Amino acid sequence: MVLLYALPLLFTGTVTIKRSTLTSDLGLAAAIAGGMLGTFLVMFLIVRFALHRPLGLSALTALAVGAPAIPFAGVVVLAYLYGPSLSAVPVAVGALVFNVIEVPVTLVLLSVAAGSAPTAGPSPAAPAAGRESLAQHVRSTVKEPVVWAPVLALVLGVVGAQLPFALVNAMKLLGSAPTGVALFASGIVLFSQRIAVSRFVAGAVAMRNVVAPAAVWVILAAIACRTRTCV
């Protein structure tokens, strides 16, 4: 419900943002995109090659650490704290990086991991059936609404397209559901699954909530010091 309907409709709000707002702070947009993609890539390499974990687990860990919950909570939290004008660029850029790059890459890696998983018996047709090309995985991923909807919304916003007021409001009605539904679904999962805390889990949580934000903050502070006098 969230990925197929509610979350894609959430990005229709990008269409209503003025083009000047979307392009007002390219430095911040680049920092957010670089921080998310850098964390995603570094975490995947660490888990896959340093810790020697399976491909699927490495991809999911990289997504959990390198992708903050901007699509689900960014609109509600940042807009409430800083206002719609200041939160528009971080939310839009973070959501686009999350849905256009990180989610498709993760889905492709999971598909590859599932296709390369060992089968129970030696079937001559199994290798051919399991060796789907990367292009096929990418095509199937791009067809998902959660991937192409934010791209379409960004394009419409940049070109200054104006959607009918009634249509935008109607889509925002369901588009405002992802945060609550996602939190509710997360609560159900946490209730039904046994929580096991290990060094791997604790390290991933520390990377997501402490190390990655601190690293991005240090980089931004260093850039700010080069452009003005540091206090």
C-alpha cells in the first residue's frame, strides 16, 4: 500500500514547489546526495568484502544505514521544525536519491542475489533461468511507481508545470498516509519478530545514527569554514 500507492502520490507535492526553491541551494543538495550515496557505498563495501556477508544482506544493510527515512518522515518532521520553504530542498533531494538511486540499486542487488541462490537439485535449466541480465533487473525496477513517480514530479516541478488544484489536493490526501502507515507496519513487524541485538546490529545502528550524520556535519562545517570566518 505504501510503496505502490501512498508513497508515489506523496511526491506530487514536489510539483507545487517553485522552481527557484528547488534550485536555491545546490550546495546543500549536493552535500545531502553525496552523504547518502557515500554512506551507502562505503557500508556495502564494508559488509560485503570486509565482513564477508551475503550480497542480499549487504545491500539491505547499506540501504538501512545510507538511506534516512526522508520519504516517510521528512515532510512531517522537517516541515514542522523549519517550515516548508527551508525543508523543501532537503526533502526533495533526499527522497529522490533514496527512491531513484538507492532503492533501485538495492532491488537489483536483491534480485541478483535471489537469482544466484543455490537450488535444491541439479537442473540443467536452472542456471539459464537464474541468470537474468542486469538490464532486465533494472527495467523491472524502473517500472515501479516508487521509482518513476519522484522523477516525474521533479521534472514537472523544474519545468514549472501547473497541475489542477483539485487533482493535487486529491493526491495529497493519500500521499499523506506513508508516515503513519509505515510506522504502524514497523510496529507490527517489531511486535511479531524477535529482536536480537548483536555486534553487527549495534554497529549498523551506530553508523546510521551517529557516525554518518557526524561525518556529514564535519564535512559541511569544513566547507563553511572555507567560505566564511569560523567562530
